[in-house]
Amino acid sequence: METILAYTALGVLLVLGMGAFGTAIGFGLLGGKFLEGAARQPELAPMLQVKMFIVAGLIDAVTMIGIGIGMWFTFANPYIATLH
């Protein structure tokens, strides 16, 4: 029982950590490319900003799905049912 809970906690921590790391990298690249594009063609900055926020929402959505899966494994662990 304790082994399953320990491995579940490690797995959830990996999912959350890698999700946060990937989101940070994604936002860094996204912001940098937006600034490059806006500096090259300032008249396109409003259009690029809208697209940047759409992509930012999609990047955040992937992380939120990972958080949801991590919470599911933390609070309603399906592997504990195999012990009974």
C-alpha cells in the first residue's frame, strides 16, 4: 500500500514538474518570438498579440490537464482498488 502511494506521489510530482517546466519554456519562446515579430513589423503587433494570447491559453490548457490528472491520481488513486 505504501509503495503504491509513494510511486503515485513521485509520478504526480513528475507530471506537475515537467508540465511547469514545459510551460515556462513555451512562454519564454512565445514571448521572445512575439517581441521579435513586433520589432520587425510594428504594424502587425495587434494581430500578433491576439495570436500570442490564443497560443498562451493553449499552452496553459495542457498544463491544467496535467494538474487534473495529477489530482485524480492523488485523491482517487485507481491502483489502490487492485489491493482489495
